[in-house]
Amino acid sequence: MEAQKVDLFIMTNSKFFEGHHLQAIRDRLIEIDDSKWSMLQTLQFKDPTTSLIVSLLGGSLGIDRFLIGDTGLGIGKLLTCGGLGIWAIIDWFMIMPATREKNLQKLQMVVM
């Protein structure tokens, strides 16, 4: 794949991934063939900032975890009212990296 296309993808989507993963993502995207490129462009990544806002507003109900696809954790937070508020507060710090990790997993499913 063209390095320009890959660099444009990285520039456009870098906020969806951890900074230390970007070089590995770039290297992997350069290696993939063009048949996967169209599928790659249709991926919808979750915005970590949106996840944080949802966590601040509805984290005790598990809405943040449902948003990123962690259904089991969402149900756990919902049933315990966010771990009596403690789990909800911890997730204020953990939801953005968790969102970026989910985005990385989604990307890896396409490029592997």
C-alpha cells in the first residue's frame, strides 16, 4: 500500500489509538494489500473523548462500557450502581485507554 495513504489514515485517525501503537499500526498498514483498504476505510472507531464524557455523565449506569462494547462490564456497573460509585470514578481514568484498545482490536481484525 502507498505510504501516503497510510500516513493520511494515521493523521486522520491517530486520536483513536495510543501514541505508542501508531508506528506499529503504520508498519502493518504499509504491508497490507489493497483489497483490505476498502474495508479499512469503512471502519467506525469510537472517540475516546466521547467515551470520557459519557463516563462522567452516565458511568454509574455502565453506559460508557456499553458504548465501547464491554457488555459484561456494563451490566456489572449497572447492577452495582458503578460499584457504589467507586468503579465509576476509576473508569473516568480508564475509559479512554480502554476505548483506544477496543479501536486497536477492531483495526487488527481487519488487517490481520
